[in-house]
Amino acid sequence: IYDLELIDVGKVYDNGTTAVSAFSLAVNKGEFIAFLGPSGCGKTTTLRMIAGFESISSGDMMIKGVRMNDVPPEKRPTATIFQNYALFPHMTVRRNVAYGLEVKGMAKAERDRKVDRIIATLGLEDIAERKPEKLSGGQRQRVALARGLVIEPDILLLDEPLGALDANLRKAIQNELKILQRTLGVTFIFVTHAQSEALALSDRVVVMNQGRVEQVSPPHQLYTRP
Ligand code: ADP
Ligand code: ADP
């Protein structure tokens, strides 16, 4: 049984734009998948359909064998990390991280335990009482990661999460993502238009073009023809 399965998934927006056509992919638990392709090829749309922010026009999407087409985002075992971080500006780092658990109604003791653990995992102890405006770009991105991971999702969806960072920081966070993949066993779906990023991070690269999957390969086979 796959962690995530897309079966002939298509998306036509209300204005008639076909964004994704016949997208099929089966992802194993703990895999790191990159969606790679030029702007407008349908990467974000596919990610948003997996998260449930966009409806699926055709085909089926399953997580752990359960059909997700009509399941609302908050009921899916996914968390999404955006390039713009989307942190709450008036909340401290700790509260930003705790928020998703508060919304779920989790008891304070259990919530504190989970928040402390993920704050330690991402090395955020020293900035836990700061507000987002006082943080660097790399720190904000780590907080966004902590906020996604604290709910213990099966699948972490990342939409160009490193795009706003400089090269050194990007490298550092890439390494952290690989460590998180190994230690937490979470499945990663990572959207990027940067080939180097897809190659450095992923177990398999899904190359997209004009709404279609062109190729699915491990990085080292990306450029070898069968
Ligand atoms: P990518 O993430 O690869 O840049 P997108 O998934 O954002 O690609 O976009 C795929 C196609 O769908 C593009 O042609 C884009 O213009 C179109 N599109 C994206 N969002 C919408 C929307 N809300 N309404 C109509 N068309 C959209
Ligand atoms: P695009 O795909 O062209 O970036 P979208 O309409 O998909 O345009 O999204 C606009 C911005 O809002 C993107 O940066 C996206 O990551 C972000 N976004 C979309 N949905 C959410 C959400 N539920 N919460 C926070 N940010 C979101």
C-alpha cells in the first residue's frame, strides 16, 4: 500500500485552463519526491490538489489507500510549507508552532511536549519567544517547517520553500530536510523549478511539462536514456 497515489489526476480551472492532465504517481512511505519543471507546468496545482486546497477535476488521489478527493484539507494527514512562510506575525515562534495543535483541541501538557520536541529538533530554542519580524529568512523557514512537522503529518508538502533564501542558507536547510526525512520517516513532496535542488534532495524526480509528467527517475538516471 502506497503512502500517496495519484491516478490519472487532472485539473481544469473554472476559467477553462487545463493545468494538469493524466498525472499518475505512486509514492512509498518516507520517499523524497521532487516535482521539477518550468513556471506554469502545473507543479503548485498538483501540490494543492494533494493538500486539498484545490479540487481534483478528474482521476483519484489516495493516501494510505483511502480516497481523498472529497476530504477537506484539515482532515488530510498532510502539512504544507509555503515559500512565503505564512507565519502569524502577532504570535511568538512557540505559539506559531503550537497553533495547529491548539486548533485540534489537544490538551496543554501533550501540546507542550510535542512543541518542545520539534523546537529542539529544529534548533529553535533560543528564538522561541520571538515574533517572526525579529527573525532571519532561514529562521522563519525553520519555524514554518516546525509548524508543519509538529502535527506529525504523513506527508509534508513543500512549495518552493527555499526560493527566498541565499545560497548558503539554502544548502544548510537542504541538509536539514534530508536529516528530517531520515529521522522522522515523513514522506516529502517538494516543488521546485531548480534542477540542482531536485537532484540534491530527492529520491525520485518527477519532471513536468505543460501539465504532464514527462519522466519519473532517481536523480542519477535523470539524464540517461533507456
Ligand atoms: P507551476 O507551479 O508549475 O508554476 P501552476 O500549477 O501554478 O504551475 O500553474 C499551472 C497552470 O495553471 C498555469 O497555466 C497557470 O497559469 C494556471 N493557473 C494556476 N492557478 C490558476 C487559477 N487559480 N486559475 C486559473 N488558472 C490557474
Ligand atoms: P501561485 O501558485 O501562482 O503562487 P496561488 O493562488 O496558488 O498562486 O497562491 C498564492 C500564494 O498564497 C502562494 O504563495 C501560495 O503558496 C500561498 N497560499 C496558498 N494557499 C495558502 C494557504 N492555505 N495558506 C497560506 N498560504 C497559502
